[in-house]
Amino acid sequence: MTDASNFIWYELMTPDPKGAAAFYGAVVGWTIDAEGQPTPGGVDYRMIGRSDGGNAGGVLALTAEMEAGGARPFWIGYLHVDDVDAAVDAIKADGGALQMPAMDIPVGRIAMVTDPQGAAFYIMDPTPPPGSEGMESDVFSVTEAQRVRWNELATSDPEAAIAFYKTHFGWGQEGEMDMGPIGAYRFIQRGDVGLGAVMPLMEGYPAPVWNFYIGVDDIDRARAAVAAGGGTITSEPMEIPGGEYAMNAIDPQGAPIGFVGPKK
């Protein structure tokens, strides 16, 4: 695959996949499998389907045992690396931490890590299906609905975080927006593609975290669906550069998530 250092997958961890399917189906237009796929260790894992036939990510069902061990509903991203084990060693040497040891799964090799400030993400060396070698993942798109369109890191040390991701993933950082007393909202890029931004940790965030904004066709329709579907709106739709609107919410199972799209 040619998308090294890109976000190649997104995963929702939730105790109620069926409830999540109903919520995201109404808000985004996704279809989530009704039954989990067989996986190593018997984990319930379901694919998220887009209306164009592609995949948007996956859903991992949290068990009571996982929750007792501290797992909570949230979204997590996967970053592509060429060598998972070497990346783990480099991340640990630079102050990051290993949360889940490297392991082989049918679609590649993965590990869960945190950056030095504590934001979690997976690293993955994927094994592409036959015939798709050299293709890029399309779960992230700057413009398309039903894909993640923006990746936002809220962190306790933006300068150090930017340096970390530059070192390990080759990202750039150009441009910023003044957020007043909160500080700067700094834009990050992979080549000439805008990935998202890094911002200071605000009140209400218990720890550094990656937040994701899913593209929707109409932000007002999506807002109404969030409210009707049992979600909690944490910030109302706000106009962003370019004329579209972004909002934040918590899904009915407790996972924070953002949405972005036009007003129609």
C-alpha cells in the first residue's frame, strides 16, 4: 500500500453495536453489520459500510470484562507504518507507551500505542486483499461524506506532540487559527493534504485524545438525527473556514464524535 503515515482505518469501541448501528445509520447513513465476524480471541467485530459499497471502519464490541479493565466507548484511528515492531520501539524510545503488544491478525500486524502525552492510536502494517496492492485506503477524505474528514488531537503539550508526529510519521505543520485564551489551533498535513489539527487540551477533556469528524450531507439534518437518536450535543454547529459547519456530540453509548458538512 502507498499510504504510509496516513490514517487507514477507524474503529468504534462500544458496548452496544446494535445501538451504535441505529444511531450512525440515522446520522451518517452507514450500515453496520448485524452480526460480528469471527476474530482471534472471539472478539465481536463488525464492519461499517458506506452507501457507495466501501468500508468506513469497524466496530469492536466491548465486553463487561473489557469495561471492568478500564475500556470505555471511544473512537480510535489506525496509522499505517511499514514495520510495526520497529515503530513500537521508536515510539517507546521517544516517550510514548505500548498499550497492546504487536500481534498478527488476518489483515495485517497491529499494535496500540500512545504518544508521549497519552493520546492512543493503533499502528498497522496492513496486508491488502489480493488485487488491491498499491491502493490507498479511502476511509479518510478531506471532502467526502460518510468518511472521516478531519483528525483533531487535543493534547497537554501541542509543541511536543507536533514534534512527535513529525518525527515518527513525517507530517507537516503549517498554519494556525487563534482560539483566544485557549491558544492556537495548529493545522497538520501529510504532504499537501490537510489531515486535521492539534489543539491545547481544554476544560472537560480528561486526557489527551484524538477526535474525529465524520462527513455528513447536511449538518442540520445530522444535528436533528443526533438529538432524536439519543446522542448528546456538546457543541452546536459552527461555521468553519470554507463555509461548512462542524459540531461535536457524544453518541448514545458514550463515545465522543464530531460531524462536519454543509447546511442545505
